[in-house]
Amino acid sequence: MHWSYIVDPTGRPGADHMAVDDALLHAAAETVAFFRCYRWDPPCLSFGRNEPARTRYDRARIAARGLATVRRPTGGRAVWHDAEVTYAVAGPVSLFGSLPATYRAIHTVITDGLRTLGVPATLAPPTPLLGPGAGACFASPAGGEVIVDGRKLVGSAQIREGTAFLQHGSILLANGQDVVAQVTRGLAPEVHATSLGEVLGRDVTFAEVTEAILGTARRAWPGTWTDAAPAAVPADTRFADPDWTWRR
């Protein structure tokens, strides 16, 4: 397997990131995979591909607060992207196997990498997958997700198209997931999230997290690894279109 490792530390808008991740999904092949880490600028609220955002979230409240929004190509539920390391892995579905097996393989690498920083991270016990209408992504951990003391540290989502998959997710440096509850219509589920800053009692940097999980990935996933420059943003403008973001 040929792995391209891409670090994008300067920050980009959510629409650009989703377009890049979607392009990696379509570039993945039987012997080609990608591992990308990036940041968001400005902070952004993302919705899952099939999430009922129009009925679940208050668009006027979001606009009044000046929050950027985007709809991901992957499933799952809403996430507030701010102080975090976002990872993306794209490759052939044969790389790790089934959807649950792929979640576990990637989360195991992230867990092992974070443990090198002193984080007592573990994987949540098996549970049924949560649907898009079940509340914010960090409201509760699903089976195989990365947790510390029962609180969710990493939120992830996945999509499979043809022979390729894309999984991306948020590794929280600081916890701001209450933003999702603040723009949710009606009574929002309580958020059970934690962050690396809370767990370690200090500021944790983007660089140390990316270096830790990359080192673990190189050991766990054999192949040829190449450090690649940040990807150019594809011409696909779908993710910047409010009609796509608020399509359901």
C-alpha cells in the first residue's frame, strides 16, 4: 500500500476541507490510501450527509451568531469544529474490511497514538450505530469510538462509495461542543464530551497530536509512506452551496 500523509496546519474553511476529503475518497485505489490532518478557519458547524438539519437546528440563531456551516460528505451527526485536530483516512474498502472493522482499525491507531501522550484513552464497548436524528455527534459515544472515563474524545463519520471509503473525525484539543446544543431546536441531549486539554490539564498542540498518531499509523499500517503537500482545493463548489448545506 502506498500512503500519502498530508498535514494542513494553517486552517481552511469547512467547504474547502470537505471538498478535499471528498476528492481523496475518489482518488483512493486498491494500492493507494491517504491520511490527512487539518484545522478549520473559521470555526464551523458541520452536519452529517443525511442529518435533518433544517428541522433540528435553528438557522436564524446560527446566522445571528455568525457561525459558518457545512454539510459533510459522510454520515453522522452535527459537530462544532474549532480547537481540534481533524483527521481523514481514505483508501480501498479492502484495506480494513467492514465498516465497523474500519472504524475500529482507525480508532485503535488514534487511541494508541494518544496514549503515547499520556492520554488514558480506550475504545467504547460495542453498541448499535446511531442514526442521523439522534442528536449531536458528541452527545454519546457509539461502539468502538475513542473515550476517556466514558466521555467521548473523538467523533468520527464514514462513507463508502464503490470500492473506496472515507472516514474523518475530530480529536478535541478543547471542548466547545455545547455550541451544537445552543443552536438545537427544543431540548438538546446533554453533551458527554471531553478534550485533550481537560484530560492532560495543559494546552495540547496540533503538532504533537499529529506526530503521535502518524507515528502509530506508520507502525500499524505497513506500506510506503510519503509526506505530501497540502492538497489544492478541487473545483467542486457543492460544499460551499447553502442549498447543499440546508438540503434537508
